[in-house]
Amino acid sequence: MAGLILPIDKPAGWTSFDVVAKLRGGLKWRKVGHAGTLDPMATGLLLVMCGDATGLSEDFMNLGKRYRGTIRLGVTTESDDLDGRITNESAVTRDTLLITEFLETCAVRSCNDRLPCCDQSRRKRSYKQVLRGKEVDLASRPVEIYMIRIIEMHNPEVTFDIACGKGTHVRSIARFG
């Protein structure tokens, strides 16, 4: 059997598995997988491996990744994203310099005590459990942050670029500290 590696521009609202399932059905290949999960609300490159190329997915997952995201300061949700129920709101009192120092410190420390975010957890559908109001206890694990750079700040939102290793839950950067 031959293999294919397909770069897919994953739309918002689709899970990584939705993309795999569509391709599996459309291509009529049984062996289809991807090289790293993207959040359902995230858009961007999803590498999909088909046939013999599925054996390469771990190699691709071990490569560095780069993301652009926006943090809304002063708001905490149960799932760390806009889909989650708001659990805390507070006034934003930090200035640009403090936020920049915070992000640089996060990169220097390599965020070794990051808490995994629910919807990319390998545990049974923990994201959906959280959205249903159930409590999920997830252990932290080390990840690598190579660079974080602020793109723009419009209080209370901070848009940033991040270069990181596998397993980094970018949305959890906002609660590091």
C-alpha cells in the first residue's frame, strides 16, 4: 500500500478526528491518522497521514510547532477557551511591560509545570466532560516553549506568537504564573 501526507487547512468547528473521518470515507483508505490534535475552535495546518505514511506521524509530532493566539485577560473559563463557562472575571490591571515580562519568563522556564488543557488531553473526552459540568483532574507534564512574542495588545486582549514542542496546550499559557 502506498502512503500520502496531506496538509489540511482545518476549519474552526471541526475536530481533528472529523477531518480524518472525512478523508477516510472519501479516500476509502482504512489507515488514516494525523500528526497532532488541533482544538475544535482552532484553524490551521493539520498534517494527515494515509496508508503507509501513518507510521511517520510520531516523527512529525516531534517537530516544533508555531501558533498565533489571543489571550483575553481577566476572564477564566472552565475549559480555558471561549466555549467554556466563565468561572471568574476580574479587572485587568497589568500593563504592557508586566505582560511582556510574564511571557518571556514563561518561555525561559520552558513552562515545566503546565497543566494540560482539557480538550487535548488523552483522557476520555475530558473536554466534553468539563463542558457538561463534570470535574476533571489532569496531571501536569513538562512541555517546551522556545519563544513567545507579543504581536499586539488591545486591552484586555493580547495577541501572541508561540513556538513550542508537542503536547503544549497553547490556551493554558494564560493561566501560567
